[in-house]
Amino acid sequence: MAGEIRENALLEALPDAERARLLSHLEPVELPLGAVLYEAGTRLTHVYFPTTAIVSLIYVMDDGATTEIAIVGNEGIVGVSLFMGGESTTSRAVVQSAGMGYRLKSSKMIEEFNRTGPVLNLLLRYTQALITQMAQTAVCNRHHSLDQQLCRWLLLSLDRLRSNELVVTQELIANLLGVRREGVTEAAGRLHAAGLITYRRGRITVLDRAQLERRSCECYRVVKREYDRLLPGKTTE
């Protein structure tokens, strides 16, 4: 298990003593596609450290409309509101790419955070990076084209996966971006025609990441730069 927890960059970045202290409390969990880790307004009983899964943080409107405000994968932790002063959050956490991870009881997470040592410092830096992603997502959704938004979303997802293939439907992407499915179909079609991706039966394969980055807006670069600055132990390829 010790080797496996290093697949999460936050756990990997912890000093040996802090990681060893958490080791016996981390529970490996399967995170299937579509699993809801928590709903808005509910008390958080656990935090999650994804290793091979990706989790979407989604805001749900009163009329049922949804928009993704951030994604969390092997670089981070799901449930930052727990140690930021609240026991609940206004967003829903849903697995958007199936995989594995670890969960930790909220009481143990609070205990570690309140030690005011390396765990607290690392989690605060991660939270700042996550807030940057949320803010940049809001800016991107307001000011940039759907093509650029799709490129940003694909790149952020790829950074949290081991391969260049995403198992995702266009309908799911549309729900996450808060746009019509037809718009995603058209945007994906343009990326396909340009030779950047292929799409078949709910699988998107990125063929030319460099071109995808050039086609994206500055939002992806801003977010990635902030994660790399605040979390120097994290690598995204």
C-alpha cells in the first residue's frame, strides 16, 4: 500500500513521518463512474485522495442545471471545505473518470490539519491552487469559446490520467461545461477534423497534445502554472 499511496501527489509530498502516521487510516476505495462522493449541503464524513480516478466538483442550480467548477485527480484531495472551517460544501462531488483512490475519516483529517505542521501547510497550498482553478473556470466559461473550454477541460483531465484516452460521453461533457450537447459535438468535430483527437463510442483519444495546448485559451496555462508553483512535488505529463 505504501507504494500505491504515492500515486497521489499530496500523499507523496508529505514528509515520511506524516505519511506514516496516516498510512493505517487510509482506506483504499474503488471510485466507479458516476459515483456521488457527497451532495451539496451534506456533512462530510470522509475526504478522498484519488489515485487513478478523476472527480468533478459540480454546482447544481435550483432548476437542475449543472456546471463543473473544478476537477480533482491524482494531484489532490476531495473535501477541502472540511478543514477550511465548514463541515459541508455547496458543490456536489461526482466521479467523472472511474478509478481508485483512498479515503480518510474526517476526524482524522481534522486532527492532522490541527497539528499546524507540514500537513496544514501542504493542504493550504493545494487549496489555493484549487481556488485558482475554480476562478479561472468561471472566467473561461464567461469569456472564451466552447472550443477553448473543451480544450482546457481535456488538458486538465489528461494531466490527471495515465494515458491519452478519456472514457467520457459528449453528453457528460456538455453537462459539466453547462452547454448544449450539440455544441460539444460541433466543437469535438472541429478538433477531430484538425487531427487533434479521435472520438468513438464514448472514448476520446488525444492525438496531438501540443496542438491542443496551442488551441486552448490561457486558462489552462494559468491553472497548471499555479499548481506547479504551489505543489512542486506534483508532476503532470
